Amino acid sequence: MNQQLAQAVLDARAKFPGSSLADLYDPLAMPPALRKAHQTLDRAVMKLYKFADNMSEAEIAAELMGRYNVLII
């Protein structure tokens, strides 16, 4: 995974030092730079794991947890 993409999310959050995570991740008020950084990171993760573009968040979470369980068992 490209560390620069994850760092871009952290950098975008750092631009709002007075905001809580709840404030930053309010779906209606999320800063555009943070939303864009997350979307870019999400696309890279989807590509990395070869997930279909139309997978739901629930399907993605289930797939990731399944892969995690394989690693720890």
C-alpha cells in the first residue's frame, strides 16, 4: 500500500486541529479535502485487494475480516 495515500488522509485531518473525529467524519460536513483523500485511498485498497467496484461497505468489511481470520488461524 502506498504510504503516501494514508499520509494524505492524516495530513487532511491535521488541517482541522480544533475538530473532533466526529466532526470531521460527519457525512454532511466532512471537509472536501478529507473526503477526497479517503476516496483516493479507498480506490487504491479496492484495487489492491481486487474488489469489485460495486461491493458494498458490508461486503468489503466481511471480506477483509475473512482474510484477517485466515491470517490469525
